[in-house]
Amino acid sequence: MNRDDLIWVLGHKNPDTDAICSAIAYANFKNMTDKGTYVPKKAGEMNEETRYVLKTFQCEEPETVFDVSAQIKDLALKYTPGVKGSYSLRRAWEQMRELNVVTLPIVNDKGQVEGIITSDDIARSYMNVYDNETMSSSRTSYANVVETLDGKLWTGNDHGVFHRGKVVIGSGDRDNMRREIAANDMVITGNAWERQVIAINENPSCLIICGVNSVEDSIIAMAREKDIVIISTTYDIFTTARLIHQAMPIRQFMTMSKNLIWFGMDDYLEDVTDRLNKIRHRDFPIVDEQMHYVAMFSRRILLSKQKKKVILVDHNEKNQAVDGIEDADILEIIDHHRLGSLETISPIVFRNQPLGCSCSIIYQMYQEKKIEIPKKIAGLMCSAILSDTLMFRSPTCTPYDEAAARTLAEIADIDIEEHAMAMFEAGSNFRNKSTEEIMFTDFKTFTAGDVNFGVSQVSSVSAKQLAAIKGKLLKYMETVIVEKNLHMIFVMLTNILEQSTELLYAGTDSRDIVLDAYGEDRMAEDSAILPGVVSRKKQVVPQMIEAIHYRSI
């Protein structure tokens, strides 16, 4: 899939049914009307009500996205082919020149990274002084020698390895040659039959004959008898002696994996940049979880960062959006809440309407385009409207919401009352949930001036269940204030059937804020009893903000 064409559609953190269903429904709408690939995502775990809805209509749960900050996979990565550690220095250098790179990843037969070699490593290998046994200690293959010297193998196996002995230049007189050459050495000599015979008689591992295109049959025969490798090259002795060390395998000079700095495709660029500021290397391998090589990453390509493209539904406040939203490219916002704090660099499509549910807006968009709504999508959209409007009981519900839900119910072939009650009962089951899970099932944060506050809504069709969890939530609220860096927090215990809310509060001045918002006659010992209040958006948040602003004057 082309990442340039990929757009994520996602709702707010602690997603409710509307956040999930509107993401799925709008992604479907965009895929039917626009170019590109629109994929629904979610910014947190689903609640039980939403899980019931998706199961009922056999819809796949969207993937969870916790952060939309730029990652390594959002860069225009360059794939440099991995090479074997047995590559010669010369071959590696030539490949770097051919590919116009300064670093090569070294991989094993499974494609896992063993290390990297840089042009600086190769340059240092030319400048360093080596003893005459370095070739054997690095286990240089005869194939590398043939390749490096542009030579030809006449006897022996090119898969063989020079692993014992030293490199000797056999150009002196007979006695000196006999003294200098030992068994298993690699001997470099010229086109002199007598010297070649002397060398063979000393049982070297390999004889390199310089300045020739062919080797005499008698020399080949003698070498075969002793299992001696013979290589010819047209280079002279001086050039051969200068080039021979370039045949050594690059694994001898690489930065090994245990000392290697590498990154993963999912690493966030902010974290990567922090690490890069502390190191001097320019290029690094990208690997998967099993250390398989994927691509190369360099400091230069940080400039090629591609922001993730997103469409936000059911929210437009930064503190409710997925982490890293400021680093994403927001293309559209579809919402039914108050205008929030999100900012964009460029103009966007922003559809904000005073309806009871984001899915009502999306339903309207399907109607405007005269697009037939699939049965599953209709079921999801109807469920979202029933959830957000508490089956038309919420003051946020408009005649359009109810009309849309009833039309969608017909398409989905469901009974509204039966389906709504089944949804609410699924969402009211707190038996196996922790206090934290209950608190954050439907939790949103807001800002009023310099005050940050949170409002959680816990809805149920059972007054007993709400009473049972009240004490746990009261104790936990102070913890939430500290962990979320809030000034105060409110929890709505909403009885769907009775259409009432008991409002819990915690934090500095929180009781006074509730008192100012609803009056003394609504105050109980540790909460406020609010008949007819079921909507956070319309009956709690505006009142809290107004009371906070009043007290700050």
C-alpha cells in the first residue's frame, strides 16, 4: 500500500460507541467517494457496549493507535542490499561506489544483521600496518583472492580458505626462497618456472603467479599432487602485493551487531533524534524484532519525514486526541461538540453541527451524496446515535437524530428499543472491571482558562450497580487528579432508565464549582443529585466551565 494514499480515521481517547462507529462509517464513506485508502482506527480500548455492537453487526474491531507521531516507517527509507561478511574489502568498496553509499549492512544466511562496514572502515584497512599472517588469521577465501587480483584459479577449490601461514614474496635467490617459505604459506612469485618449482617443493597452501595469462602444465601437475592452490594474475608482483590485503573478508573490519546501533520501523523520530545527538555515525540499519535487515537509515533522510494523514471524528480538542496529533497532518474533522483547542497548519474540511451524535452528521453526508448505506454500517450508526442520545432521552437529541436512527434501524433490520436495552445492559456490567477501567471507560478532559478538569460518565440501567461502585470511584478520584495532572475531576453516575445523574467531585474548589453550577438544593454529602441530567456535553461541561470562569473573575 502506498503510504501517501493512506489516511487514518479515528475518534478520541477512551472511545465510546460513537467514536468507534463514526470512524468505521466515515472510513467506508470516504472509500466510496474519494481516492485514497481510508482505514478506521481507535485511540484506546473499547468499552463493553461498543464491543457488543461490533459483535452484533459482525464488524471487525479497528486497530488501536496510541500515538500518531512520525516514525521511522514514515521516512523515505533507502534499501541498500545486504552483503555477506565473506565479501572482500575490494568488492565492498566497489559496491559502495556503484550504489553511491558509504555504509553496507552485513547479513547472515537468515537475513539477520551481523554488522555494518563503512567507507571509513575500508580506508583504515588500507592505512593500517598488518603482519604477514593477517590474511590467514582473517580466514581469507581463495575466491576473494581470485576476484581481487582479477585472476584465474588453476588448481584447488575456490571455496577453500587460507587459514594458516603467512604471505611471502618469492623473488629472491633459491636459498633465500627456501628459507623464507614455510609449509602452508601463500607465495607470490613471478613468471619464472624455477622459482615456481622451488615454491611448490616447500608445500605452500597457495601459489600466486604474477604477470601471466596461463600456467605451464608441469607446474599445474606438481601443484595438484600436493593439493596446492594455484592462482594466476596479469598484475605484476608489486601490484599484487599491494592489492592482496583487499581480498580479506569485511567481517574482519565491520562494526559487530553487539556494538551496533540500530532502529526499528516503529521507533518514533523524536526518540531517534535524541539518540542521534549522542553518536557520530551517519548510517544505521533498520531491523525487525528478529534482527532481520529491513533498510538503512541516515541522518539525511530525517528531512523526508512524511506526516501521518488523519481524519478526526467525534472530537476536536487536543487533550482528547491521540498522542502526537500535533505531528500529524489533519485533513478533516467531523464533530458535534464545542470548538476545542486543535490547530492545523493549513485549512481543512471541518464539519461541526449541533446534533446529538457524530454518526448523525455522517448519515447526513451519505444522504447528500445519495450513497446507499450497507446494512452493517447502518447498524453501527444507529447504535452510536442510540448510545449518544440515551435512546432519544438526552437533551442533546434533536428530531434529526431520532429520524436518522429510525431510518438506519430499518436498513439494519433491528428493533430500536430491544437493541438499545441490550446495548445498555452490556455496558452496565461492571462485575469483572477494575475501578480504573470503570473510571476511564468514558472519560474526557477539558480546559477552562488555566483549569484542567476531567469528566467521567458511568451509565447503567441498574441503580444498584451504580451504588455499588460509588465508594470505589470516590476513593480513586484523588489518584486520577495526580496521575492526569488535573485540578479537579467529576464523575457522572447516570441512571439511563430514571434519566438522572449523581455527580461525584474531587479536587480543590470542586464542591464550590458544583454548588455554583447546580445550587444548594442539589447538594448531598459527597455528591450532587441531578434529576433530568444525562448529557455530559450539554448539562455538565458547559456548567462547569461557566462556574470556573465565574470564580476566576
